[in-house]
Amino acid sequence: MSGLSGYLRNDGRKGIRNHIVVAYLVECAHHVAREIAWPYRDHAHVIGFPGCFPNVYAQKMMERLCTHPNVGAVLLVSLGCESFNRFALEQVVRDSGRPVETLVIQNDGGTLASINKGQTWIEETLVETEKMARVPMDINELVVGTVCGGSDGTSGISGNPAAGRAFDRLVKDGAACIFEETGELIGCEEIMAARAATPELADELRASVTKAAQYYATLGFGSFAAGNAEGGLTTIEEKSMGAYAKSGASEISGLIKPGDVPPRGGLYLMDVVPDGEVRFGFPNITDNAEIVEMMASGAHLTLFVTGRGSVVGSALAPVVKIAANPHMYQRLSDDMDINAGKIINGGSSIDDVGTEIYDLVLSAAAGTKTKSEALGHAEFILTYKSFEPIGPACLPA
Amino acid sequence: MNTDVRLLLLSPDDNIFVLRAAVEAGETIVVSGQQIQISTRIGLGHKIARNAIGKGDKVLKYGASIGSATCEMSPGDHVHLQNLKSDYTPTYSLESERDAHTGERT
């Protein structure tokens, strides 16, 4: 009915791409992974975790990413002496039914021998992944994330509300949609809580924003910059509402943390602020860290609203770039999929652009490359974090 | 009701419009069917009252409260720090900082 098709995985999820992951398990293996993947970069994407010391969150994220529906096969690249648990990761991938191989540079003859071995494996595996057939897929099997970055005064009045309208349509169609940035929801937690499916979930939503406020206070963040007022923003709740507009108007079905896959369609808030004491610094050091967390929760693609003009894409899952500012769109139109600036300089309504975004989500899901994807953008970043599991009230039945 | 094309209504419940382009001082613009003379330049992204707003009324943008009016407003009034305050935390602005440090200025 939707005209979509996807690659069916053993867990029942379907992918809109069929990438081979080349994953480095410590920064020391990054170069070898990059060299292996480079000649095959249209199909093989490099992801990884740079740290030498173990981290439960990073392990979980890598497991989720290597078994993401857009992934068809996985090559792990280990130096050998790092503490990342490559045995557990390989087991998880094997159990998912995907072809998997682990190279250990210290055992496989060093840099050149490992690169050769890895490329041979990719050549063989590409033959297999290219044989994987697409099956019909419905919109209600899609997971879509949204972030905003490089924001300016236009994001909250054009790109974000338009992304919200696209979310409303996707949720109505039964897709799972995820929004985040709890630190930018300070001041609208009551409005958000009023949209919760249950009173218990409403409490969890409020608590996630309170946690974010405390976390940012410890980091010494100001919540409202002088430049915000110059751009026409008057109050913190107004600024937050601009970011919150990305969520649309649907009922909120649940609260998840990075790596938790939405159990069914609906709108979900992702709590991205670590639990416990402030230990590893900023919750997300760049926009790509947010996109990676969306992917770990199964997002097939991500809507990215930008005012100043971020050009990034992502490994594994396409990014749809929505330009909020019409002047920026003129300068960076080669990088932008959607010109939401039309809402500001006339000609289009928020609904019009929302429809444009919705249509583009479906065509990207059907296989059309987004701008960043076609340009070869495949950014990825994963750092240390720590979370407690979500409580039972977060995902009401 | 007839309204200048530069005024963007984000939600039907809102009592403010957002400017999609600057309005210059001295211009006459149509707000909710009324001719309004603008006295000072108001920039892109700023807000203008859609209708009369009473002191203490909630100002609604995106259909949600973004704070309370600190004085009466008429259609066409610039809605900003001088007539709208947060119900959450006071807004830090360079202007309020400057006012706080007026004694130290030469």
C-alpha cells in the first residue's frame, strides 16, 4: 500500500538500506577499518567506539547499531588488547543471522595484512548482501528520528513546526517517531506531560526534564543567551517551545533511552541525558552523537532541522536536511533536502512543507538517496555515557 | 481577518503573530483587519499582538503559553521583554544586565 520495500531481518524488522558495517572497537583500529571500507564506501560504512576502557552503554550501542535493520553484514576490527568485548558483540551479530567476521590486527599480521583480509571478506560478503531481496514494507514499520542543530531564530518558526507536521502524519500512519533534547524542553514539561498517554508516563516525562535541568546546571550552562532575545525570543518557555515544535501534536506513547527500540508505532521522547552524577562531560558532544542514539533505537532515517546550515549526514541511516532559514538555503542548497525557509519568506505554509518532508521521508525510505547521502557524508561518533534502565511506566501497554 | 503577509500565525489559538520579515518604523500594517502604525523597527522572528491582551493574560505561541503579559496590549503591539515575562525563570538579557549596571556606566 505504501509502495515501500525493505530488507527483512530475522528479528522481524525491515531495513531501508543494506549496508555492511566495518566497526573499529578502539581508536587504534580506526585507520585499518577506514582503509578496508574506503573502496566500497557506497555500501560499507565505518562506525566504532574509540575508548580503550569498557563502557556498558557503548557496548549496548554497538550491539544495537550492528544489528540495525539497515545493516546486512558486519566486519569487526579489533586491535587485540582493548577491553571492548568483541566476543559478546560478534555473538549478538551472529545470533541476528547476519554474516559477521572479526579481524584482530595483533593476530592477523598487522595493518596491511588486516586490510587485505578485510577487503577480501567485503568482496565475498557483497555477493551475499546483493542477493538479499526486498520485501513489501508498510509505513507503520518505519522508525523516524528528529534532531535540530546549528539552530538560529528561524528554526522554531519554520523547520521545527514543519517537521512536527510530518511527524503527525507519520504517527497517524502508525510509524514510530522519536524526538529528544530534554535539555531544550525546560519550561514546556507541563505542556508535554499533558500529551502523555498515561499519568504515570507524564511523571516520567517531567522527571526527565528535571534531570536535564540539573545536569546542565552542574555543567554551568546558561539556558537563555542574550542573542536569543535579539532574535525575538522573550522567555525560556518560548525558546523551548521552538525546539519542542519538532514533536508535532500527537499523543506521547512513551519515554525511551538510547538503544531502547519503540515497541510499536507512536511518538516517543528519548531521554539522552545520562543518569547519576555528571561523569563523562556533555550529554551529546555534537549533533551526530544524537543521530547515533536515534539509530541505536532503530531509526531508519533522521530529520535534521538546521538554521545556520549544518552539512552532516550519517553512517547507516539517511539524514533528511531541513533548512529553516531561507538565506542559508540559498547558500547551501546543494546540501539541503527541504527549504522550510519558504514558510518565512512567504509562498508556503507550515502544512505545505510538512507534506514535502513527509513525501521525502517516503521516497528516501523507498531508496532515493538524500543530499548528504549522495555527497558521501557518513559521520559517526560514540562516546562514554551511563544510563539506568527505563522504568515500567515509561512504556505503557 | 485581513492581515499583513509578513505576519505568521503558528497556531489558530495564538494571540500573537511572528514576523517573517522585518517591519520598518513608520510603516502602516494591517493586523487582524486594523490599520496599525509601527513606531519602531521590529525584526524577523519577533512577535506582534494579534488582538487585545490583558495584563496577566497568557501569551500563546504554538498554541501554548510562553509567559504572562505584564501590561495591557493592543493589536499590533510589539510583544517582547517590556510586556511579557516568563512564568518559569526570569529572562536574562543584555539589556537587563545593562540596566543593572547603569550606575557603573560613564
